[in-house]
Amino acid sequence: PEQIRKDIIAIFFFSSILLPMLWCVRNKVVFDRFVFISTNSGINLLAGNSENAGVNTGISVDISSYVDSAKGLDEVERDRFYRKKAIEWIMSNKTKALKLYILKWLNHFNYRNKLATKSEENKLNDIVMFISYYLILIFLFIRVLLFKRVKFHQGELFLIFLYFTFPFFQAIFFTRIRFRLPYDPILFVSIAILIERLISRRV
């Protein structure tokens, strides 16, 4: 079991490095320039860090002035232009940018997002999301409170740490529920362990 665990970690580690490297090589061939992963990081950074960016605006933020200025640039140049403008705004508005960053981190745990298409908003969906998601967070909070009674499973603390630190990276750009959803099953694992341990003690 110990060797299998080490093999899994090694595979995960090397695949997480190898795949991005291969994609960077692909970008070098296609664009004849080094492009790390994709050419949309610039616009995503600008969407989360510009004068019209808000906590929950996402890609619906108005960056039309930058888009107009970037006309005539190719894909790579446009990406670099957006990134440069975002960094310029951050450096010129350090306090506002820091506050926005913190609020975007908190927004990662929001039950709803402001949608660009208003017709897609649904009150019933919001209610269901509010109850289900925050109920899960409450169970996780109980799990942490009972750590002395129900010891953390090996690797469980790492998963919880991963869940709450990922938003720090995402908040550099902007946070949306769809970015969080792949990580939500981490909470299910921790809660399932809590329920199983409590039931087994009573049986």
C-alpha cells in the first residue's frame, strides 16, 4: 500500500508538470513564441483587475475600452496587452486591488454569481444552492470541531487545505461557482468520513 501510494503521488506530480510543458511546446509551434498554457490569461486578469471590475462581475465586466485599444494586435500580443494593463491598474490602485482580491476570495464561497445573461438567473436555483452548499460547509465546520473525537484520515487535512487555498490563486483573476465545483467533492469525502466514524462508534 505504501509503494502504491508513492506511485500515485509520483504519477500525479509528473503528469501535472508534463502536460502543461507539452502544451507550452504546442504553443511555441503554433505561435512561434513562448506562451504559457493559453492566451486568455491576460483578459481574465484584466476582467478581475480593472476600474470596472467588481467582486462578482466575472467576464461581464466592461473592458470595452481595452478591447478597442487592442484591435489590430494578434492573439499573443493582445493577451500581453491585457495583462500589462491589468498589472498597471493593480500597481496604481494597490489598496483597492488588495481589497478586491480579498473580497474575490470570499466570493469563491458564494452561493450565486452575477450572470451576464439575466434570463439564466433563477430564484429557486439560488435557494437550493444556498441551502445545499452552506449546509455542507456547516457539516465541515462540525467535522473540524470534532477533530479530537474523530481523528482526521490520512490525507484528509491536505484535501481540506487544498480546498481553501485554491481560491487564493483563483482570486488573482476572478472567482466563479463553476471554477469551484470540481473541488466541492473534497468536502463530501471529509463529511462522509465524519458520518462513517460516528455511525461505527454507535454500532
